[in-house]
Amino acid sequence: MKYNNLLVAYNTGITTITINRPKKLNALNKETISELHEAFYAADNDADTKVILVTGSGEKAFVAGADISEFADFDVDEGKALAAEGQKHLFDFVENLSTPVIAAVNGFALGGGLELAMACHFRLASDNAKLGLPEVSLGLIPGYGGTQRLPQLVGKGRAMEMIMTAGMIDANKALEYGLVNHVVIQEELLSTCQKIAIKISRNSPVAIEAAIKAVNSNFKNEVDGFSVEINEFGRSFGTDDFEEGTSAFLEKRKADFPGK
């Protein structure tokens, strides 16, 4: 499928989605959010895709925020609808995909950009990355899950400071906070993500889907994450991947998971 604001490439089990609005520092507008939903949906439903990488085009920005010009004149109801639709169609959608999603944060990840990165299953950053939620400087608060996911990742106190100051932190501070898993020079960002993706792709996609569901359940209200883990663990015993994985281990060979 052809996109106006995205570049999508597939290579050896990895689909890379690149947000391509360099003149706008890859800012998220309605069209880009819609296209991202479609691209993530297609990759998640592609049996050959084992891992999804998402990044921004150019060297300056992953995503420098939302396109403010689209909602500067919104009223209360329109603002609520903007947040609700965005969370449903992109941010919550990405978080709950069965295919692992890695964010390659290459430069600025601000506002909606950081919220997109936080919706991914984990993040790597280039050494020039700057991350923050500056919404209160516009008279807003983060509306795409930022007030929920940032405290989960860095703790309440640090999240409160980042949100209330509207400030940015650099890549090394993000690593210290646990907001990103690794920091590398920009030239090595995608290749490092790809190396991790290859390691992931060697494992059972069925088990990985179950693990994502179990981990995410811990952060949902009125859901007992331990019960979800027990259920998903038990279900694993009925999969072809379990049979192949245990057989390969006992036979001292590499597993060739059928993915079912």
C-alpha cells in the first residue's frame, strides 16, 4: 500500500515503518495517525513479520509532537474526541499488538512523539535524542496516554517533574530513568534495533504474543495480571510451538517454530 506520510520496508522478518514528514519534523497529524494504524495493522497481520520497527525520517526527529495547527481552534468535545480516537486507533492499538514493536528514537520525541514511543513495547535512542512532554506549555496535558505510560516507565515523581516543567531530557537521562533500553550513536541505531529484532524473531511468536498480553495486563485496572499469566502459561502447553520448542531442546537442536 502507498502512504503519503510513511515509508514501509520489509526485510527478513522485520517490517520497518518510517514516519516521513521531515519538513514538519515528522509531526503527527490526523492523516499520519490513520496511516500508522493501517501500517501497523498490516504488519501485525503479516505472518512473515516477526518484529516491527518504527522510526522517523531524517536525523533531527523521531516525532517532534502533534500537528498543533489541526486542533488549535477545537472546543471541549472536539478535544475529547481527538484524544479518544487517537488512543484507540494508534497508541492503545500499538501497545496491544501481538507482534513486538520497537521504537528507534532518532532525535526529538516530544508530545505525541514520546507518547508513540512509549506505546511501543520498548525503545532504543540515538545519542542526540531529546524526549519530553511539553503540553502544559500550550495550556494542555498529554492526551495520547502520556500521563499514564510515563509514570509506569519512570516512576510518578520523575513523570510529574517532566510533565509539569514541560522540559526535555537527553538520551542518557532517559536511559538512567529506564525510559529507553539502550543509547547508541545515530548511525548505529537501526542496525542495533535490527540485531535485537533478529534475536526476538528466533523465538516462538505464539509465546511472545502471550507474554505481551500477560505483561500488559499488569497495568490494566481491575485485571489480575497473575491470573492472566497463569492462563497464558497453561495455554502455551497446547501450542505447536511448545511441542517444537521442547523437542528441539531435548534433541539439542535449534527450534523451527511453526507459529501456532
